[in-house]
Amino acid sequence: MFKCFTVLLLACLTLTACDRVDPNSPLGQRKTIFKQMLKTSEDLGGMLRGRLPFEPGRFAEGAQQLDGLAHAPWQHFPQVRDEGDSSARAEVWQRQARFEDLARQLEGVTGELLSETRSQPLDAASLKAPMDKVEAACKACHSEFRNH
């Protein structure tokens, strides 16, 4: 009985491991970055919308982190579509110029948000418009290039 249970357990573990994305693959790298971007932007938006307490220092650090992350995932999109469970539509590779344009737009608006955090003291009201631009840039790219 124990031997049968062990074999069954090993088979289940093997099958669950097959579905995983290699964290070092381009797909794994960009998924990690996009998850970090989502978490960071949710925290920043939460501070501006009252879901989280507004902490100026933490907001400034988050804006800096988001700006760095906004420049990072694009290098992990190979020229040819990679295999795996990606949320990216085929259009990423078919319309690369447009995809890269939207990536540059995101980089620009995260830079604007970061610049706004350099004005002291930080005021949540003055950060709302630049954060709205960041969220709009994310949404624009998702609308065209992400499977939902």
C-alpha cells in the first residue's frame, strides 16, 4: 500500500511540475516583472484612492520601483513568439512597432510620475493625474496585446 501511495504521489508531483513556467525563460521573466508592476501600481493607486494610507516616502519609493519595472519586461519578448501559457496575444509579434510604441509610452508616464514625486512635500492630489496616465498606458497595451 505504501509503495502504491508513493508512486501515485510522485506521479502527481511530476504532472504538476509540467505545467510550470521556467522562471529563467523569457516568459517566466516577463511574468515575474508584470506581477511586480501590478502589485506596485495597485499599492500606489490604493494610496491615492484611500484604500491604503497615503505614505509619501513609500509612495515615492513605489514610483521609483514602478519606473524601473516599466523599462524591464520588453527585453524578455523574443523576436519570435515563445511557447508556453502566455497572456500575450499573437499581435505582439505581428505588430511589434505598435507594441514597442506603447512600451515607450508606459516608460514615459512612469517617468512623469517619478518626477512628480521629487516635488516636496508630496501631495496625493497632485499625484493623481500622473498615476491616472500610468494606469491608462497599462490599459491601452492590455486592450491591444493581452488575452484577458
